[in-house]
Amino acid sequence: GAGVSQSPSNKVTEKGKDVELRCDPISGHTALYWYRQSLGQGLEFLIYFQGNSAPDKSGLPSDRFSAERTGGSVSTLTIQRTQQEDSAVYLCASSLRSGPQETQYFGPGTRLLVL
Amino acid sequence: GDSVTQMEGPVTLSEEAFLTINCTYTATGYPSLFWYVQYPGEGLQLLLKATKADDKGSNKGFEATYRKETTSFHLEKGSVQVSDSAVYFCALTGTASKLTFGTGTRLQVTL
């Protein structure tokens, strides 16, 4: 079946603008994760959804970052008033269930560049 | 908190050489351990995993054994190929579901 998809694949924006990044998980996967990959910080966890609820938001770096998930499927990560340090690849992953033993399947990522 | 330490790269090997990439971890409880691989221009893919002590994960000729006594999960392959050139990430999930990653090790295999 189809894997995790993300859109857009690339996004260039100006400092101070808002951006929305979209993730479509694998059909039937109840858990969804957002991570960020940057040169300086490596791969970092941002937020995790089980269904439409976010039991762990501990990785969101500031209140400019928010995410939602609707219908237990699609998720949107929103960054308000973007800063240059937000430039990174934003990765989405999903797993069939939540739990530490579950395999997370990653999408191709959205490469965000803030000018 | 949880953390993963893996050897600095890049690692450069000739084809058919033996590969070891070291990974050690710090975590409370009994984490699950993973190796993910990122080929050039591609996304992260699970390579193998182990969910309890002494388990061995294996895939595509790669192996790693979950060693609780040494808190390690070293990746090995007996004979690397040029197509194995990629960045390899060791990771764990502790009591939570989120992955904690190491910094990644770039492997370059030459003819």
C-alpha cells in the first residue's frame, strides 16, 4: 500500500510568514509523529498523536509551533512567524499502534527554507 | 533523559570489507532499539530492530544484538557493498513512543 506522504516537498518562505506542512499517514495507522532534521540539531522529536489527541507535545520548540490531526488521519504542522532557525527538513512518521515496540514508517519530508 | 551515542563518521570502507558501527544508549527501563538508514536523496527507512535484551535484529545482511549489560546495539555487516553507502541512525524508544536518535554515521563504500 501507499506509504506516508508529505506536502509540499519543498517550501521557501520569508522570515515572519506562517507555513503549513501536511502529512498523510499510512491508512489505518493510529499513531502519528512529527520530527525535525537539521544540521545543527540532528533528528529531533516534535509531537506525537494517538488518534486526534496529542499526548506528547514535549518537543515543540516554541509556541510558534502547533499541530493538529483530524479524523484520525491527516495532520498539519503549522509554524507561525517563521524564523531562519526553523529551516530544516520536517519529517512525519506513522505506526499501526502507539507503543515503544512499534515500527515507525517515515515520509519523505518537507524541506523548509526560511529566508 | 534518554540518549543515544554513535560513532562519528564518515566511515570509509572498500567493498567486501567488514562493517561495525558502534551505538550505545542511556535509558530508563527497557527500551526498544532501532537502526534506521537514509540512502542519498531518500527518506528514513527502518533497517532492523530489537525489542528486548539479547534479541538480534537482522535485515539485508546487517545484524545488531541488544546487549543490556553493555547498553549497546552495534550494527555489523560481514561484507559491505557500494549500494550500502548511506547514513545510519541508531535510535531508541523508552517508556514513551517517541524515537530518540543518535547523530548518524555516514558510510561510504568504494570499489
